[in-house]
Amino acid sequence: MFLLPTHCEVHAGSWEVVKENKVFVLQKAKQQESVIWKAVVATIQNVFDSKQPPFRIILKSPQNPGSLETGHVVAAAESLKIIQKDWLWIEENLQSELASLDDHADQEAFALSKLHSMVSNADRDTDEKSTDAKFRAASRTWKQTFRLPDTERLVNFYACAHDKKLINQGWLYLSLSHICFYSFVFGVETKIIVELKDIEELHKDKSKRGVFSDAIRIQTKNKTEHFFSNLFSRDETFDLLEHLTLIAMNRLMKCTLTDPAPGLTNEEQEAAENMAVEKLRLSSRLSPRASFAAIGILTDTTTANQPLKLAFEAQKRDTHFQTQFCLPNTEKLIAEISAMCTINISGDQSNVAGTLYISTTFLCFQSTTQYQATIVFPCFAIKRVERVNNPANQNANVSSGAIAITVWHDMKLLFQFLSDKNGGDAFCNRLTERLKTHVERMRGLKTFLGTCASEMILSGKSETSAGGLGLVYHYVDTKRTKEKNKMRYWVSYLKEFGRNMTLVRLPTFIKLVRLGLPNALRGEMWEVCSGAMAKRYMNPGYYDKLHADNKGKLSLSIEEIEKDLNRSLPEYKGYQTEEGINSLRRVLYAYSFHDPEIGYCQAMNIVVSVLLIYLTEEQAFWVLTVLSEKLLPSYYSTNMVGAVVDNQVFEQLVQKYMPILTEHFKKYDIQLSVACLPWFLTLFINSLPLTFSLRVLDCLFMEGPKVLFQIGLAILKVNGDEILKIRDDGELMNTLKAYFQTLGDFVGSSDPNAAPVQPTQQTTTVSNSKTITRFNHLMLVAYREFQMISNESIADIRKSLQLKVIQGLDMYAKRSVIRNLNFNPKFNKDELLFLCDQYYSVLYYHRHGKRKGTARLNFENFVAFLTRLTPWGRFDLALEDEEEDVLSGRSTPTSKSSPVAGTANSQKPPAVGVHFLNRLFDHLFDLNHDSMIEFSDIVSGLSKLIHCDLMDRIGLFFTLHDEDADGLLNKEEIVQFTESLFFLLRKEDGDKYLNSMSTLMQRAFEIGHRDPVSPVSAAASGEIPPLFDGGDSREQPLMLPIAAFRELILGDPFFVEYFDTGFRATFALQEIKYVEQNRAVRQEMMDSIWQGGVSWANRMGGSKRAGKKAEGGAAAAVAVAGKDDESEDEEEGYDLLDEVGKTLDVQAAV
């Protein structure tokens, strides 16, 4: 494998020359003869992560007199065969061109340029393209040690220790799909491989003594724990590992959920399945980079040219930025700078410190103090940007310039940069580029904003024509006095601080929203705060196009929508008419067409029915997309994993802030989810009176999902005394229902700690400034008592619980697959679960695309499945390249027939074992001959292969190699059978099977020559065809019927045992071992030390006994006794060494 040239010494002491010419030298690593020295060198290489492949090619540099000869490593390999291919390529492609150059320096420069360009521009993306030499070396060590697939890429590596043992120091490698740990310390080699998709818990932890926070604890789904400590960059390691694990979990859900997308029609489902099958057939031809992009790891060409670690950091930064300002997933953060925003509030200049951001479409500002100022301006809503050299209130000590921004509604803001001049200039250049890009979009802004309610209200119109069903069928809360007071405050705020696309969110804005939005502005504010308005403007006509393109289509989602239409807010007048039902139908239809993977989920109709009271159909559609994609991700997916996760988040918060209630729930086995899960799914709409649930929606769109948790906790806290009296789920539901019905009643004090009192006629009629409704009291408790809950803390808890929830859903899905088998398998429950897990693991690594794909395996994936079960399924390294060519070039399992006579056959002969796997795939698994198999085919085929007796298995192997199905094995088929046996037995210990193979082949040719007699006709006549008729064997073809084949196998005890029990024992139907420790080197080192000591003792004892004489019998007795003593001493010595080793381990642990 060619590498980016790396500087090195040519004649290092640990390398020996294999080949050499004037320009290049091929070297091999020297093998240490001393076992002790070999262990010491390996330990040093482990500590400094300097392990290298055993073969390398060096480009020699011009040598200066008296200096060491240096050069550049340009290729490295694990075997001599592979490195010789690179050497041959150099001789054929570079040597002639280099010979034409006389100067050695010119030769070196030309070769370096050629090789560097070749590696950098290679189609296959590898870690060798990294500019970090240490990273490239670590990647080579990682690949050499763990031998993962070529598509696997290293992301980063860290020094750490495993299992709290300081002596077990090694290296932690994080790749796209695995965690790998390697350690070699004084003869003990430790390898750990954990698949990211198997992680169930991931936590930060403290070190062994609990002093330093430098450890990470991992628990897998089979409850295996790994503890990695001594991490100097623990937080960075944890963040990267968490990000990789969450990506793996999302892929796992896509892999396990293979049901058709509910939003697709039957024809579209069939087309999607065919496309998935075609992608699966072509998956081996996809480049690793294309595979990463397909699963969502890389998203654009910008990150495609970055190292994976930087790409992940950029992806995480973009996600945080999108969540912070409720922006679309397509937004990428381009630049940011510390700045001071100057805002004119009632004639006074107010300076707010914060950060100014530029993204693909938006200019955003967030104050350092929460809620002090939040600005989200689309670039197409900015009219003018001016550089201000000396603003009147500029702080000369910290500011390096300023810009004045004038937005669409002529509001002007001043931003002072709190950085150096170069940083300010670079930010301005980026802003100028983005503004120029969006000039065209500004043209349609006037028409678009003309439909906004705020524009109509500020223009003096008494009534607005922008809105939903509420304009015709009235709003829910229509008290005119209240509405007038609210509108007066809102009109004043919108005039001073912008509106719709140019709204500045200040603390006053937060207060006005929490008090409740006026009906006329509610829909627009929902759109603005959620970010749906900008999405609607940037996608004109998309809603109508969805309906036009999918007119008349039927799907599972549409059937479910029709069932729920008349159950959506039936008490509202608008949904008692065809107009309201049709509006609801069109919005739900449109979303099922927009995202067919989700399609439709119950509870969606409840949410949309409320949105349509205040929004038009198109507006409600875009708000629904924001809800399901950003605010409440995965709430409405097929398995509602988002709602399940948030329900567990809520239970964890209850345990943290109200432990007494948690203990009460545990004592009486009360399931809190029975009452709380509907709160999250319907956003309290079905639980609270509609007037109050609208207030919850106001706060949700402005502040994010934390509001749902704050209000839920407040409900439990306010009703805590009553809840402690209940004994079952039904009483809990009745208690909460009774409380919700009294939310409009008044309590006697605005103090959130005051106990609510039963309202009387006086308290409900007398206007008292200190008297508030129960709902307002509830909101005060939520914001005061639980103000420490933030969206960031909710996101962190979600991440910690999401892994376990997804693993549980994944396990449930796999158990469902097993239950749906339509035959009685011969495997037990644990074996079936293991097979199902391995089956979907293969799909996980070989499926491409963000959407759900086929749940079937092709031949290549079938081979990958066998490698997870059997040692013989793993191909030999020497044949790896040839076998990959055969596997990747195989289009269908049935295209293996010999070429027609007279035609040229340019294909390579199949590798050893591939023919056997082909026949196995076709005859035992692919029973319908469509080149694809399902899990039921796997179980059925393995049952026939494993759970059969000796004679059936012999007959099975006969059938597999009888290609023409004539009941006879000819010479070629017998040779193929022996090749299959070599393939199956090549991993066996020792060479016993070689003698049996030789005897088998000899006996096959001895007993197989006879006249070709059809076994069918022979059976019909009651005759058994003779094995050998005594004629001239050279003139007769080799034919072996089933009876002779059985005799051939049963004639050798080795094959009798192998076909009876040995072959079945090669299938491992249990969990994979994660930790592999090899103490052979340590034992070899101890043996070497002991033997050296024994030899020295013998030499010393022999010199002392040279002059002594003894009688023969006595001498013999002494010799025997000495030998016994020596063996006892040797055993005692091993015991002492073990005790020393234990002592060292204890000392290291202390």
C-alpha cells in the first residue's frame, strides 16, 4: 500500500534489506531472537504507538558526506507478497522515468511528487490522505492489529488504560463503527473490539481512587463493562465517542425497522424494495466515502475533504447552532465573532454582549446572558450593511470596528466586534459573500410579508385576513378586554423591535409570550419562533406540489388518517364541517408525502387540528415539519422512540427533584408513563383545557422542549400531597384529571409555595391583583421551581438514555422477527436471538442509504454472515485480493456455469472455497433463486446444515457438489469436493487432516472408476452399481455414486468424526468475546528465563562435580533423584514467578 512520503533513516538497526536499487530500497523488519528483548521492544512500541508493518519501501535521498543516509517511506505492507506488488509497480511505472534524470535530487523530487499525487488523488479514500504523520502511523498500526474491513476508517486515537489497571496501559482507537483497545505490556497482549451499535450505556467516570475525572465507562447490551482511564483528553474523547455512538444508534434503527414506509403506496414500496436490492448488489462497488455520505456521516463537499475528526466536529457544531436558533438542518455555520450589540430601547442605547454568527442563510446574534437578546435575520431580509469606523459609543480598548445593519423594516442595529482587526475584516468579507448570494430572494419578500398578520395590524386594519379556521369559526378564548390589552402591548413592541422576519427577541418579548399570545398574532408568532416562516419562504410552492404530485395515491398512512379525521378535536365547530375536515386531511396527507418514513402517527391529528385554528394549511404543514424534525425528534416515528426517551427523561427528573414521589410510585408499582406519555405526544392538548394548552404551545415554540418537562414537574409538585394518597394507576389518572378541570379556578396568592384554596364566589368575582388562576400558579411553579432545567440539560439526558431505549426497541424488533417464523426451528431461543443479531449486524454494515432498505442478504453479505459464525468463513490473507475480486464480480449465484464451447473465458478461476460457498448459498439458502435470502432462509438452511445426523450430512455434501444433478460425482466434481474440504479444514490445528485428505483422494480414484450407470435406473432395477469392475481404469471415466461417496467418507475415522460432530462444532452460536488476552508471549518469556537459569546452574554444578567419582548404581540413583528434584524445582520456580507476577500487579494497582 502506497503512503504519503514520510521522512526516515534508511539503514536503521531494526531493518534489513531485501531488495535495493539506486533510488529505492525494500526492507524487512528484523526478528528479535531473544524472547525477552522481543517483549521489551513490543512494550516500547505499544507505549509510544510506534508499531509498524513488517515490510516497507524507502525512496532514498541524496546523501551528504559524513551524514546518515535518509529517505522517505513510500509504501508499507503486512506481507512480502503485497509489498512486492508495490515494488513491481515502481519498476514498471517509475524506474524508466527516473533513469532519464541524471541528478539524484531531481529523481527524488519527481518521485515524491508522483507518489504524493497518486495517494492524494486516489479514488478510494483512506487515512493515508491525512496530513498528520502521527495519525497515518496510528492508522496503520490500528489496521495491522485489528484487521477490520477496508471501509472502516479511524477517527482518532488516545492513550489510556483499561480496567483500572495502570500497568495495562495502551491505546484507544475510535473508528466509524468500533472502539478498539490494544495493549502489550511485558508479554501480555490485550485486544478489545466493541461495536458501537452494541453500546447500551456510556458515562463519564472518575479514576480508580475517585480523585481524577479521567475515565469513561462503557456497558454493552450483553452487560459487559469496559472502564477506560488515564484519559488526558477525557471530555474530548467522550464527546467524540458519544457522537459516533448516536450515529450508530440511528443507523441501527434504520437497519432493524425494515417494514415498508407507511407513507409510500404499494407501487412505491415495491419500487423502493427493488432499488434497495439493486443498491445491495452494487454495495461492494461503492467507495468508502460514498458509503459514509449515504449513512449521513458526511453531508456536503466541504466536510468531504476534511479529516473525519474535523468533519464530526463541524457536524456537531452545526447541529448545536441549528438547535440554538431553530434553523433548518441545511444550515452550516460559516463564521462567528464576539460582538456588542447596541439596541435603542425607548430612546436609550443599550449594549448587549454576545456572539454574532453567519450561516448559509442567516445572520444570528445570541447574548451572553440568557434571554437578554436573540436575533435571527435571514440574509434576504437585510437591506444594508455599513462599516462604522468610529461609532459614538465604541469601546476603543476592546473593539476593532463595527457594522451597522439596516433590516427590511428599517430598524437599524449596531454591532461592535470584540476581536482583532483581521478577525473583523474576515467576518465582514464572509457576510458580504452571503448577502450577495441572497439578493434574488429579496425580490419576493414584499409579497410574502404582505400575508403576515403583523403587517396588517401595523398598517391600521381592524381585522386581519391571515389565519386559519379561527377567522371563520372563532377562536377558543375570545374575551375582548383581554385581547385588547394584549394587542396594545404587542403593537408597541412590534413597532419598536421589528416583526416577522426581523423580530428582535428581548426580555419583554419573553414576558409577553408567557402571558399568552393574542389570537390575531398567535399563528404568526408560532411560525416565527419555531423557524417555520423562513422554511416556508425558502420553499415556495412545495406544499401545493406535494398534493399535485401525489394526487390519488393510497398508502397505509392515508388509511390511518381517514380513520382519525373525525376524532380530531370534535368539540371545535370548525371540525364539525367539511371545510375543517378537508383542511386537516390535506395537511396530514402532505406530511405523509413529505416524509413517507414517518407517514402518519396517532396524535399528529390532535396537534394539527389545533395548529389549523390559527394557521393556514401551508403554515401548519411547515410548523408540523419543525415539530417532528427539530423540537420533538422521533416523537411521531413508527416506534415513537423520541416520546419513549422523553418519558424516561421525565421519570429521571422526577426521581431527582421529587424522590419522595418516586419512592411512592415504586412502593405501589404505579406506572407514571400511563399518565405522562400522552402529555408529550399531544403536547398537553388532550389533557388540559384547550385555552390553557394553547398557552403551553406558546411557550413551547418560543423556549423549546424544556417547557414540557417544567410544566409536567410542576403538575406533580402542586398535586404532591394528593398523589401520596393514591395506591394505583387509576387513582393517579383521576387525581390529575380532577386537577386539570379546575385550572381556571382562582387561588388566593401568587406565591407558588402557597397551597391552592378552593375557589369561592367572592374570589372568582372580586378583582384582586394577588388572586391568580390555578393555571397561572402552575406556570409560576414551573418557571421558578424548575428554572434550572434547560434544553441543553434535556439533550444531555436524552443522549444518555437514548442508547438503552434504542437497544430495547432493537431487541423487541428482533424477538418479533423470531416469533414470526412460520416453521419450528431446531435452535433454542438464545441461539435464534444470536443468529438474528448477527443477521442484522451484517445488514447494518452493508446497507447504504439514509432510509430503510431491504431486510435480505445477497451472496456477499451471506459470506459476511458466515464469517461471524465460523472460523472457516474467514478468508486467508494470501487469497484476500483474489477472493474479493471474485465476490465483488459475482452478480448472481446462478451465473457460475462453465463457459459455452467455442467462446473465450476471460474470467479468473474462482478462489478456493468460493465455489463451495456459492453452492451452499444456492442449494440450502436461496430456495427461490432470486439471489437474495431472508432471515427465515438463514434459519432453515442452518438447521439443515447443523442439526442433521452423519448420513444426512454426507448426503448433503454430495448434493452440493453434484452440479449436473445426475446422482454421480465426476472427476471435476470430486476435485471440487476435496478443495471444499481443504477450505473447511484449513483452520484446523496440526496436520492430521492432511494425511486423511491424501488418503481420501487416493481412495476416491481407486474406487471411482466404473461404467457410468444411472443411479435412478439402477435403483429401479434393484441393482447396486459396482464401485470397480476390474476393467482398464484409464479408459473409463471417474464416476462416484452416493453409495460409493458414503463408503469413501466412512472409511476414514477422521472424516467420520468431522462429519458427525466436528463440522457442527465449527459454528459458534453464542455471544462474541470482546476481550482477548494472549499470555503466550509472557509464558514464552518466563520459559526462556527459566531455561537460561537452569543452563547456568548445570554449568556451575558440572564444574564442581568434574573431579568426583561414584559407583554406577549410586550415580544412577543420584541422577534420577536429581532429575526429580530438578522437575520439582522447575514447578516451584513457575509458582514463584506467578507469585512475583501477582505481587507486581498488586503493587501497580496500589
